[in-house]
Amino acid sequence: MGYKRSQIFTILTLIGICSSSVAIVVITNYTLANAQTAESVTTKIISPKTNTPSTKLSTDATNIALIPKVKILSPYDGQKVPVTNNNLAVSGTSSDDILKECKVSVLLNGVKPYQKTIATGKNGTNDYSTWRYKLDPSYSVIREGSNKLTAKVTCLDNPYSSSKWTSIDLTGIKAQPLPLEISIRTDKNPITAGDNQTITVRVHNPGTTNSAISGAKVSGQIIDLSFIPPSFPPSNKNMNAIVEQFDGNTKKNGEFSYSWKVPASTPIGTPYIIKVDALYGKNSGRSESNIFTVKPSNSDNSFILAQASRNFTNGLNDNIKNFTQEILNKVRNSLENNLR
């Protein structure tokens, strides 16, 4: 090598051959008598498989694809829900398919255990690609104010399992009671002055005409519309328009009846309307009937016919008198002219 006092020792200390990698470590020690410096020891590990950027992206994409997905479609995030809605319907979707074994469950306000949902996917009772759940009051209820509804999907991939959660916020509000429904029926329309008018009021629950309410408090007014200008509704300041008031309670069939005699002096054609209020518990309602009017009686008909006949006769007599006078005037004028 050109050096007088040099010694070269080369030692092969390790050659390892494995199935996954090969490592060669070479240690070279040079002892130089006249040298002022020495080279450092270098160790190099050579691996046959290197993680390139494309390999890492592929691995990350595979891991993301394996994470299940779940979504709540109804109710929607931020929705206002009446606190009396103890049968709230929840529905949604998940990433479940025929190659997976997944289950979806829901949680309301952190009350455990999670509640099982019903699979509604097209592939049968185990297809949770779509799902639904109906809130059970024995589990939990919507409370006034903030509520958190969570859906969880868990997919089994033996020997492992993976889960994903999603949540929405609901606002519980006090429900306004629906108004009672009231129907009003009059016995006669039109009605003759001096006759009795029978008014029947029926009270039932909103939206269900067959659910009559017994014991509902009823109060009503019979209003003479001829006292009221068309543009002004009846009010306490116009009490002259209210000709009759009544009240009572509905019977088992949900009905209350009241009879009123139309004053005999009521002018023909007078229009009336009936206004009714009903109260049952916290629910109330208001309704108005159709207008009914006063018609002439039989004697009124005879009087009207006689009056019409009298007017016709008087008019005819007047016309005859005028006609005769006109003829006489013409004859008189003609004679006077001939005498001249």
C-alpha cells in the first residue's frame, strides 16, 4: 500500500441475511503511524423495501375507506321539537353493504345503553344502509332546551371492529295546544219571527271528528248583524248587536243544545250569526255559524199580497183617472176651437 509502518486490518464482523431485510456491517480500521487523523466508523443499513410517498398515500386511502360512515337525516340539526313529542321518529343512512356486517344504534342526551335501530335497506333486515328508530318514552324523552342525539355505526371485520359516531342538536320547545274544533248547527234557516231556533254545538278534538269531548265548557252569543256595519266585527263596545247569550257543558256525545225564540217584532230579512267559544282543560276553540235570516210568516205573505193588490188597484185607478181627464181636456179644446 506504500506505507512502511502501516497495518491494515479488515474484519468482517456481521453478515445477516433475513427474509425481510439484509444488513451488512463493515468495520474498517486503519492504523497509520504517521497519520494525524483517523476516519470515523460508518454503519449502513440497506433495506430492500422503502416507503415511497405514493405507497404512503395508498395506505392512508385504504385506512380511510375502512372507516364506517353514519348520518342522521331526520330530524335535522338545530330542529325545534315539541317536548310532548314522545314518539320522535329518527332515520338515517350508513356505509353498510353486503360485504360488511354493521349495526346502527342511537343515544339521546347521553342516556345509555344505546338503542337498537331497525334496518330498512333494500337487502333485508340486516341492511343498515338505511335505518330508522322511534323514540320510546320508557328510554328517554325530549327535554325543554338543548338535546343531543347521537347515532353510532359499528362494523365487524374479524378479529377487529370499527365504529363511527355522528351527533345533531335538537331544541325542545313547549308545544302550543291545538285549538278545539267546534261545529254549529241551526234547526231553521230561514226562520219566521216568533219561532224558536234550536242551536246545537258539537266539540271534538282537532283532526279527529269522531273524538267527541264530553264536559267541554261552551259559551255563545247570538248577534244581530243588522246593527253592525259590515267592516266592524262585534265587540263589547257594541252590545246592542248581541241579542242573546248562552252557556253550558257538552254531554257524552260532545254536544250542547240551546233554544232561542226570535222576537215577533223582528223585521223580515234580519240576519243573525252565532259565535261560540269552547274550553276543555288547556285547550280552547272558537267558531262562528253560517248566517240565518228571518223570513215572512204566512200571514205576512197574505198582507204583502193584499198590499200589492191594493197598490196595483190604486195605481190603475189613478191611471184611468188621468187618462179620462186627458180625453176630456182634448174634447173641451176641440169644441172651443170649433165655436171660434
